Amino acid sequence: MQIAVIGTGYVGLVTGACFAEFGVDVVCVDIDAHKIERLNQGHMPIYEPGLDQLVEKNAQAGRLKFTTDLKTAVEQSLVILLAVGTPPREDGSADLSHVEAAARSVAEHMNDYKVIVTKSTVPVGTGEHLRRIIGEQRKNAKFGMVSNPEFLREGAAIGDFMRPDRVVIGSRDPEAIAIIKDLYRPLYLIETPFVITSLEGAELTKYAANAFLATKISFINEIANLCDRIGCDVHDVARALGMDNRIGKKFLHPGPGFGGSCFPKDTHALLSIARQFDYDALIVGAVVKVNERQRELMVPKIEKLVGDLSGKTIAVLGLAFKPGTDDMREAPSVDIIRRLTESGATVRAYDPIAMDAARAYLPDLEYAEDEYAAVTGADALVFMTEWNQFRALNMERVRELMRAPKIADLRNIYDPDAMMELGFEYVGVGRRPQTVPNDK
């Protein structure tokens, strides 16, 4: 079987490379000729651990190709996966113009029965909308329409694709369902659950999954904020919550709020879908508001440590919205750093992967060559992203390099008591506040 993947962004590249690893012949198509040229030279447009090696391996084996020739790709492929962007509009709804354009282009070159699959995250009703677009452009065309949402975590996408929790296939066409199940045949060997549902059911599942995970994050952030006021430790509360099998321990890590390309966009899009169906999604709306407020609450924590921010130097470790990626979209660091600089602070930052991407969002930021250069002469250190390499810093050296030994740990990387023993004034998110004893 040969398949075509339309779009070489995050989802398209990972999907194409992983299907090629399954032994499928894959051609990835993009209208950006420069991007395709770079991909053919082995240059990745995104950072995802292991992706460059997977692409190189399967390209050399001849199973993975990159082209701008949509016509040939469609004509020679049985399955065409649409993996183009669906950016948010100003009202939060998804912009489907790229998906619609891709569907029209595919319809123009269909020469036989095809299975058209939406991999992009699209609003409920998009599958039927695309079915109409293709049917109107190509009268009497025979094709199946499938929604097959991705559930890939940035930084762990390859493992998520190869060992997924489930595969969701939404369609009303038995032949199309059978073809997509055959495409995923290697996953039967590891007994991956398959959920077969309607187009609309599959489309809603993706939004519902991301909104639920975002809800857990906003919920534990609310509890952390309460812990700050009560004086107890959110880690104790989260640990006890996570022991309840009905709740689970994942996504109960407090911090400065969620970011990235999925949770912010998809929660707003789900609110838009609810409005479209004349329903007020109160819980999702609250999740969005809590997340927006969480970023605002981080700056007072830093101010409590250093006092007036004007003239102060703040070291920030971590810029990406999460470790394992260079993605700066909706990263909490952007809003927090802008507020710090607006208050008169000088911010010096370091991130092991995301500094090039960060320059597009924070062009005037001072970027350090490593962690220790970032903290030199700083009045406070802010941990913004929980990269593993930040978890075992030489904190005695950090203390000696800083002008004032003060830490705002927005990811709760370090133990407050241990930091106090080393002579730091420490504040976390929902942790018991710690200050250096008078005899230190």
C-alpha cells in the first residue's frame, strides 16, 4: 500500500515517518518547495527526539519520499492523509482554509477509489463538509471519508505513534474502515485497542481528550494556589489524588499554566464548537480562564522574592512550553518574561533547544550560552521549563554566581527544604514558602 501525507508540519512528518517505519510506502507532499528541498537534504523543520534518524533511515530505504508533486502522489496512493494546519481565528474557532484547499487539490487529481483521512485536528462536522467539497468538485467520484485523529505528545511523538493507547477511526464507510485498519495492522501485534465510531464522534474525541487533560492541569493549579494561601504542600495533595485510580496521577503537576500548539487552541476551539451547537461549555470556559490567570500569578511570586523589579536581573531557565521540544507557541515563558521586562527587569534566559525559536517571540531578550552564564549576577533565578538537565545543577555554584540567592521554581523541580539548607530563599507553586534562617 502507498499512502500520501499532505502537509509536512509536526503531525505530517511524524505520521509519514512512522508509517514508513511500519513498512508502508509513504510520500509526503507540501506546497513549500524550499521546505521539501531541505527535507530531501535531511534537514528537519521541527525538533522532535528521534525524528531525524527515523526520516533518514526510511528515506534511504526508499519507503519515505518528499515532493511538491501532488498530482502523482494522489494518483499513486490509495490513502491520502490531510495533515495541514488548522490555526485559530480571532474568535477561537479553527481556520479550515488549508484543509479545504487540500481537499480540493486532492479531488482534482483523484483517478480511482481513495480514502481521504483527516489527521489534522478539525471541528465536528468537518468530515462531512469535506465530503461535500470533494463530491461537488468531482462528480460521481468514489471515495471514503475517515477521521483518524492523532494523539501525539510533543517530545514523545514517535513512541506515542508506535505504542498508542488507542487508535480512533471515524467513518460510515465499511471499506474505508477496513483499509485504515489494515494500514495500522502492525499495531494489532501489540494488541492496541481500536475505537470505531462516526466521523463526528472521532472529531469530538480529539477535542474532548485535550480539553480533559487541560482541565486536570488547571484544576491542580487551582489547588496549588489554595495551598499557597493555606500553607500546605500541593505535592502531598496531588500524590494522594493520583493514588485514586478514578483520577490517576498524570497531569497533576502544578506550574505556570499549559501552552503549546494543542491545549490552548483546542480548548478555545471546543468552546467555539459548543457555541455553534447552542451550548455553553462552562467547565472548558473555566479551564481557559484559570490558565490565563495562572500566568499572571507567577510574576507576583517573583516580585515577592526580589521586591521592586525595576533594575533587577532575572535569570530564566527554560523557554519552551514543555521539555523535549522547541515549540514556543503559547509558551507561558513569553507572557511572564514580557511582564517582567515591562516592570523594568532585565531578563537573561537559557534553553537547551528553544532559543532560536524563542527569538521570534522575544527578540530583545538576552540569551545566555548555558545555565551558569544565565544566573551570573542575577537577583533571582526562575525555573520556567523542567528540562532534565536543570534537575541536577550544581546549586552551590549557582548560589555563588548569583547576586542574591533567590529561586522562583515555577515547575517545582527542587525540594524547598534542600534549597533552604543551601542558603536559598525559595518559592514554588503550591509549596510551603521557605526562607533562609537568621543564623545562616
